[in-house]
Amino acid sequence: MDTQAKPWRPKLVLASGSPRRFALLQQMGIEPDELIPADIDETPRKNELPRSLATRLASEKARVARRIAETRAELAGCYLIAADTVVCVGRLILPKCELMAEADGCLRRLSGRAHRVYTAVSLITPNGAERRKLVETRLRFKRLSNDEIEAYLASGEWRGKAGGYAIQGLAGAFPVRLIGSYTGVVGLPLYETMTLLSGEGFPVQLHWLNRT
């Protein structure tokens, strides 16, 4: 019998119910100890810029989830991470689509054009300090035919997605150019997330050793 105790490691909370962000953390070798989705109003403020919106929403999600985590003794001393993704054409912020008409409008606006995706990551450390990263990715979509748009809408992949598309799915065939972070477009930029965690003392590689 193996009596060797595993090294102690701090807990990590993901302030999201997003399967995409959960899967990206797993790709990084980390299994979150708890998921605490943060229910906040994501409406942009008047004249709010896309990059400012992403940063603000990531911070608000982290702080809301932190207040919940503080009520649970088993999460004392945890790290907490949140993220938000904003898709924009110029200064126009595209919605997180819940209606097919919204997604149709987004896809037609993105067709054949350049756009930007901002993903902000907010980390709250065990001592309550907040650290943030903002990642900008520039993309250009191919010109989408009516048949492609209608077929994509019928797939339902657009539902709940910023800008009306999910690059990790069928829409992965749409970009003709991507400059920046692919995983940032999916919802959690892995390089920047790992840099944030490691820089604040979270033992990322220890998770790699304890995956079995």
C-alpha cells in the first residue's frame, strides 16, 4: 500500500459555469476544485469600450464568486479565477446571442470583415489581491454565403456565444486570419492564465504530477 502523502496544494475555484472554460483549465492540467458561476448584469455601460467591458465583467464575476466562496469553510485560502469575452467590430460590441435573429445579424456583420475579440482574466489570490490580464485577438472571417449562415444558425452552436459563433466548433472554418490567442477566443487564454497563476504562487505543475 502506498502510504506516501500527496503534497498539499491550494484549491482553485472557477467563477464560471462555462463548459468551454472548464475544458480549457483541464487542458492546462488543472481540475478546478469548485465551480461558482457568477450571475451579474453584463449590459455594457454608456460609451463603454469593448476592452473596458471585458475587464470590468471579469472583475465583477471574480468578486461575486469570491463573496460566495468566503461563506464556505472548505474553500478558505483558495485561488479564484474568472474570465469574460467580448467580440466587437470597431467600437460596436456584439451581443452574446440568445435569439437566432441576433446571431444572424452578427454573422452577416462579421462576414468578410475583420473584428476583435477581447478576453479578460481576473485572478483573486488567497490574500484577496486581484490580478488581471487582457488579451486581444484580431480575426478576419471569410465571406459567408447565405447557405453557410443558415446552416450555422440551424446548428445551434451560436446560442449563448459572444458574436454569435464558437470558434472551437463549426465556425473554426470561418477565420482566414487569426492574430493573437486562439484559446482566448474560445474563452480562456491559457498562456496568460498560467502566467497569472504561477506568478501568484499557484503550483500549476503540481497538478500535472497528480493527474493519475
